[in-house]
Amino acid sequence: PAEIFEIGATFHEALVGGSGNPFLLDAMRRVNALRRLIEYRTKRSRETLVRQCREHLQLLELIEKGKLERAARLLEDHLGTARESKAKLVAGKAP
């Protein structure tokens, strides 16, 4: 779980770092520090990991093609799904 988290966290920081905005990058690093507290206790199914990796690849493809609005919508959905999952963990419910 720790290695999987680090891969995702590094991806998110690289994505935000591409904005050139140091404040966003600092915020992302702080969010990752908080996520670390929850994520290490999370057991993810193989299907979830595959879906998340595919979403990351889709994001990169959209950005590369200059389709930034579509990338933003995909990222919003990606983060929304993660947020719901983490909220269930914090509430003591299985994801």
C-alpha cells in the first residue's frame, strides 16, 4: 500500500507541478501528507488500481493533446471518486 500510494502521490504532484504555480504544488504536498494517514490502511482491489492507472494515463493523453477542459473534468471525476472512498474510510465504513 505504501508504494502504491507513493506512485499516485508522485503522479499528482507532477501533474500539479506542471501548472507552474508553487502554491498549488505546496497545497498538493500538504494534501498528500494528510492522505498518507488514511491511505496506508486502505486495501484496494486490483480492479480499483487498474481503473486509477487508466485514469492517470487518460489524463496525460488529454493534456498532451491539449484537451485541457476534458482533462479537468476527468480529474474532477477522479478526485470525486477518491474523496467518496476516503470519506467512507473516515466514517468507519468499508469503501
